[in-house]
Amino acid sequence: MPPAPASAAQACPRRRALRWALTLPLAVALLGAAGVRAQAAADTGLRDEVGRTSRLAELVPAEQVEAAAAEQYAQLLRQAAAQRQLLPPEDPQVRRLRAIAARLVPYAPLWNDRAAQWRWEVNLLAGRELNAFCMPGGKIAFYYGLLQQLQLSDDEVAAVMGHEIAHALREHARERIGKTTVTRGLIELGSALFGLGGTGRVIADMGGQLLTLRFSRDDESEADIVGLDLMARAGYDPAAGLTLWRKMLAVDRGAPPPWMSTHPAGATRLRDIEARLPKVLPLYRAAAKPPQRFAPPAPA
């Protein structure tokens, strides 16, 4: 079982979120901008596989989607703190997640320029769900159950986190909202370019759905590609993507766990990841490795 989380008064999610938003950029800076630039020059050919961001995403202002995500994330933290489900910063698994994020995040701007200005947050919720996500704007959360029940190694955590960050970098949620906007017939040239209009209403309506969006097969493939790239550059073994998905498939009996319901896996996905490993393994071999390794939580 996870350690007893802090009370609502002790958790102070807003204060902690601010402290983390200030701490992560410092950790990122300590990794060295020169190293990021050097790895940016390493062309793996993966960029050609994902192409440019969907034009449907461009129908919706990124700032509005990120603001809606930040509001939804803050609400989630408030509710978790009130229910004593928000793990404190001193928890070993919270430190672990934030240390891994601090290695992945410096490479995020290689895939999306906006990521350099995002106020990244990483939190751990005490639920038993096998779930994790990264909302637009860099709002990351893991559930304790994912770490404990699957006994994830640091490399496997990086595979999950890299994949989720990739969805945010590729703006898949923004694209889905753009598609919904068009489908509902609410888009107008003036509102899309200069104001809220129908677009703002759609974003407000979908704010609560940002945690449960289902991504397309193409979205999932892109997230796998970008996630492998990020974790390899950060010094985590991209082959862990295979062991991660095999663990997830092993627990997918009957009703799938939440993460599997929004991130379907199968033999084809495993083959695709395996086929891309030769492109990212050179990045991993050349990358500085994490100075510290963490153990998963004790089994329940």
C-alpha cells in the first residue's frame, strides 16, 4: 500500500505546484543546454515519420487548450488533496517521478517549441488505478497503482512518461478539440483567428474530458515514436517500451485498466516499437545515464 498521503491542509496543491514549476526548470538547466543542443543535431529519421502538427489543431488556440488543462489539473489536485489521495513531495515515488521528468523535459522543445514555456508539473495520486497522463501544457500525473502493481523500473516509468508527454507535444488533445469544433459547426473564421466564439465554448465543454480523451491509432503511433526518442535522449533504455507493453497486456483480462482503454496495445504495436529501436538505440548509447536509480514501491 502507498504511504499515507498528506491531508488537504498539508498538501497545499497550489503551493506545491508552484514550487515544482519553479524547481523543474532549475533541474532542466542543470542538465546542460549544450547537451540538449548536441543531441538535437542527431537526426534519427523519426521526425519524418510523424510529420507536422495536424491543421485541425491549428483551428483551436493552444493557449486556450492549455489554460483549460491547467484548470482541470488544479481541480484534480484539489480533490485528491481533500480525499488524502495526493502524495507529498517527500514521498520516494514522487521524488522518483520528478527526477525522471527532469531528464525527459529538456528534450521536449525539440518536438514542440511551446514546451519551453510550459509550467511543467508532476504529481502522484494514491489510487490503485493503472493509469498516467500528461495534459496539454505539461501537466503530468501518475497513479500509485501503476508503479506498484506492475513493479515498473525507471526505464519503464520513462517509457510511460515519454509516451504521455508525446501526446501533449504532438497536441493530440488540441487536434481532437479542433475536430469536434468542426463537427459541431461552431467554427467561424473570425472566432478562430481573433476571439473565442464557438471555439471557446467547445474548449469549455471539453475541459472536463481532457483526462479521458481517446486518441486515434495514428496518435498512438506518433506518441510511441516521440516517446522512444525522448527517453533514449534522456538516458533511459528504449527497449523498456517493449517490456512495459507486455506487462500491460498481461493484466488486460476482462475490462482493461484505464490506461489500456485509452492506449490500446497489441502485437502490431510491439512490432512497430521493436522496428524503431535501431533508430533510437544510438541516442541511448550516447546519452548521459541517470546518476541515480530508484526502486519501485513494495508489492501490495
